[in-house]
Amino acid sequence: MSKATFDPTRYNKSNNEPFNQVLDKHLSRRNFVKSGLGLGAMTAFAGVGLVGCGSDSSPAPTPVDPVPPLPPTQSSAKLNFKSVAGSRLDAVVVPEGYSAQVLAPWGTPLNAKAAPWKADGTNTADDQANSVGMHHDGMHFFPLNEAGDDGLLCINHEYIDEIALHPNGPTVDATTGLRTIVDEVRKEINAHGVSVVRIKLTNNQWEVVYNDKHNRRFTGATVMDIAGPLAYSPLLETRYSPDGSQARGTLNNCGNGYTPWGTYLTCEENWPGYFANRGTLAADQARIGISKKSTRYGWDDLAGHAEERLDEFARFDVTPKGNSAQDDYRNEANGHGYIVEIDPYNPSSRAIKRTALGRFRHEGCTFGKLTEGKPVVFYSGHDSQFEYLYKFVSNAVWDPQDANSANRLQMGDKYMNEGTLYAAKFNENGAGVWLPLTLDSQTTDGKTLGDSFSSLAEIILNTAGAADLVGATPMDRPEWCAVDPFTGSAYLTLTNNSKRTEANPANPRLKNNFGHIIRWDEGGKDTEFTWDIFVFGSPSDGNAETNLSGLTDLNQFASPDGLAFDARGILWVQTDNGAKEVAEETNDQMLAIVPSTLVDSANKQASVTAENQIELKRFFVGPNDCEVTGFAISPDYTSVFANIQHPGNWPYSNNAAEVTPAGTVLRPRAATVVIRKLDGKAVAV
């Protein structure tokens, strides 16, 4: 997620033991030694180890076997490029022998209803509703043919830059400070959401297929269906949807995912800032961070346009004003905070909000390794300081034939509407517990969630509050998750936590501005897992107290954020710099590593240490002021897609690596960058 959108306010008022304290005890118990060996000879965990979006028609368990045998199949990929140096340019940097193309920048017309993008910012709200949105984030590529040179790129648009979006920024009344131009506000709403863009590879260049039937936009105003425990609930009854079956729009779409049956998952992250309750906050509103004062862009109080405000804009003011939910907009925010499923292949389908996966600030949604006859599992982090990691386990068990179903959203109904949502508790002995969020779940005070909530719908509405009560472990901003396609191990970026004030063996520095990546393996029961640390972010400062993974100038990083495996077993790590020690040396970046190449034959570990840190390589550096985020790859591995969000003075041309000339001032445009080898072969290997 963007630095510009991060809300550092801590809404978690529980006394649950924070992750850094758990990790401190865990490492202390294992006689961790602060040394240049990084994690103390394979992360000091050698004795713990690993265990193996309807329409469209308890106590800690006994740890499992601490050193299980490795799976018979591992990735054989070997990175075959030289790490690029850090960069501070208005241009991207790729390895020698690679090209970088700008694709589908903000404002690219998708159909004939939109005028071409105008450098003076005068495109209209209607133009924006039919063009690629602003501030690209998570994405995925869905092929349309076996060759993989024709497909659909689904792109999230997290938030907006009002200065760049309009000719002279937003127009406000000089006396009241209120917004005054209806079309400006509509344009801002339309710049949010998701773009589905058909692209084709022609003469080694990817192109947007203009006016294709698949091209479409989902915006902050698009009607979406509700599925799962909150569908048709009184908690979702609004003026617009009296039966609680629909919600309007999707906002702050940051991380993403996809499903085994071929649909796209977009995640609603910092959506609370778009709403305000100027009365008394409900418990779920206070816990998630809805404001009592103002909305993020002032959409709710458009001066002098009372009639238009009635439906489009006043809905962002969720202050109760009438006698019931259908008299005002009190429940409008209850339709946000979910995983949204989209079928990119069916342009007539409607997006579906899958409420069973929880309501919070979702950052990513990743399914676990599939096993026939076993439930489907999805992981998602709550991106804020001291928040939680969640997993959803479906009631339905996996049938491989469903991967080819033509009724893709019906598969979502099957696997994502009914199941159990869990929050993670990390114990100091290297084991962990998944705590179910159900009415009969025991809370830390000896009661049950049923004593605080009257229904599963109420639990889902205040997912984080329920996780507080059962004793989940507050983490350092849980963001994207990725699952190794060979081993099934799950990885999670913990981006940073500037509120750390005491050093501990896992983070021997004041304030954790650098972050780290944690990993876990599921146990024999849905409630069991074991965990360790894969890598710590840091500057290459030569300080063993800080640089726990022995990073160098060629792979130093801070604030890991985006995370993805490709099918070859390569793990891609993207950053959202939150530490000046690294930011002064390089812009945000994308690194690559193959965890299985790090396996130590004696310890069965695969963590980045001072001995093997060279295996972590910097593949890509973004332009000044940007965040590198979103990852996709073509089925033949010849094209990697990465997004550049909120760049400063870029792009200058279709060549993403061309430096903007000195003295040239551009209206910046977020865009996708396509990275390819000049010889047309598979990237990275």
C-alpha cells in the first residue's frame, strides 16, 4: 500500500501479546546470538523447523514433527541475472539484456466513450469512467489463449492524487472549504476501483486492445452483490439496497489475489477514511477507524448541490439521522471492507463481495496449496500496525474439475460463502494456533464470542474486534501473502512498525522501520501451524545488530510489501520504503529469490542469512517517489508486469527506463511496466 495512504493510528486497544514480544521470547529460548551470521545459523530455528467474489447468473497444541522431510518436489529454478544497483532516477532500472515498456498508464481509454488522456488534466468524469484508473496497485494476468500472448490484465487502483487528476487540483469554496464541482468529485470516484484491460503482444510489445468487449471498469460507484454471512442482513440495509443484497462501489483497492477457478480478487484496504460518522461511533466503526470528523476527499459534503448529494455523495456521511437504516446512510460503510470477486472473462457479470472472508483492511488474498478432497484455504493480512493475520477455510472440499468450470462465480459461491474464519496466534515455541472466529469460540476472559456478538454476521462486521477477544497476535503491519507452489509454505510481509521502542533479538534496533518476512506451514489440523523468519529488511550498514540477514548494497531493502510466487517457485518481493537509510540509496524496488536454493541439508531451512544472502537479487528499481507494487507474469514467463504507483515525474516515454530530461515537468501517470528479455526468453532464469 502507498505511504501516502497509510493511517498510523492504532485502533487495536486489546492487550494481546504483540508479535515482537513473542519473537523475542522465542529467540531468547533458543540462545540466539547477535552476530554477523544473521539469523544465527539458519535463523536460529534449526530445532524448530517447518511443517510440512452471487450473480452471473485454546491452548497451544503440541508442536508437530520439528524437522519433517522436505517435499519430494522442489523448484529447480536458478536466478540468472546480475543484481542491479540502487537508483534515484526519474526512470526504472532493469538488468542488462532486458527492456522495460510502459503499458496502460492512468487515463488510457478503454472504449470509444472516453476521450484520449489529456496532459492538462481536463478529462471528464465520464472519460475517467471509461479509462484506466489512477494509482495502479495489485494485478493479475488472465490468458485468453494457450500461447499466453493475449489476455486480460486486472489492475487495482488504490487511491487518487487530486492535484494530478484535475487541471489545478480540487475546487473548493474559499469560505467553507467545501467541494463545489460535481464532475470533479465524480471523476475522483471513477478513478478508484479496478480496470479489466485486454492486452496483446505484437512485435515484442504489449498493446491495449482498444474497445474490446472485455474492457471494463469497476469504480467507487459500481453496483456489487453481497454474498456470505452478511448478505440480506439488516446490517447492510440501506436506502439504496433495502434488502441488504447490494453495495455501491469498491474503494482503496490495494492488494489482490486470484482463485483456482479463474476469477480475480481485489481487496478493500484503507476504506474507512472515505466515511464519517459525526455522531456516536458504533463499536465496529471505532475499532476499524471510521472518522468522526471528515471524509478523505470531502465527497460527502458537496456545497450547493443538494439534489446530487442525495444519492452519490451524502452516502459517505454515515451519521444516523432518521428512524431506521432506510432513512439515512448509517449502514453504507458496512458494505465495504471485503474481498471482492470479479470474473474478468464475462463482461456482463457483476462483482461480488465475499463477506465470509472477514471485514477489515484487507491486504491481499492468497489461496493455499490445493489438495483434492481437502478444503480451500485463503490467507489475508490486515494492513495496519498491531493488526492480525487471518485465514479462511472453506466448508466445501476441493474438486480439481472446478478449475475448468464455465460458471466461475458459482465456484466462488461454493468455496467462499461458507467456511470458518481464523485469526493467527504466534507462540514462542515456534508453533502457532489458528483461533476460530465463531460464536462458540473461547475468549481470553473465559467467555465466548457469543457473549459479545449475537450472530456470525456481527462477528464478520467487526472481525478485528472479535480477533481482539480471542487473543490473536498483533503484528507489524501484515500485508501481502504468497504460497510456495512446491512446498506449500506460506510467506507474509510484515512491512514495518515505527512504534517499536525496545530492541529485541529479532529486531535489534530502535523502531522497526525495515520490516521482515515471516513464513509458516500448516499442521495436521486446521488450528495448527509452525513458523519462522525468512528474511529481515535492513540497510547494508555493516551493523550486525541491524543487518540480521547480511544484506549488501545489491539487495538492501526496507518495508517489504508486495509478495508473489510464480509457478517456477521464484519469490518476488516488492518494497514501499519506510526507512530513510535505504530510501537515500535507492528508490522502491522488486527483488527475487528461490527459497529452495537456500535449503540447508542438515537443518531443512530456507532462510536468507549472511552466508547465502547473495541468492536474494535486486531485479528492478522504480522511478523517484514511487511505490513498486503489483505483480503478474505471462504463462510462458517471458513478460513480468509490475506497477508503478504515485511516481514523481514519470513516465517520459513508452520506454520506462528513459530518464525524464532535466527541466521537464510532467503530469505524473501511474502505469504498468512490462519487463522482458531482449532475446524473448523467460525472465530471471
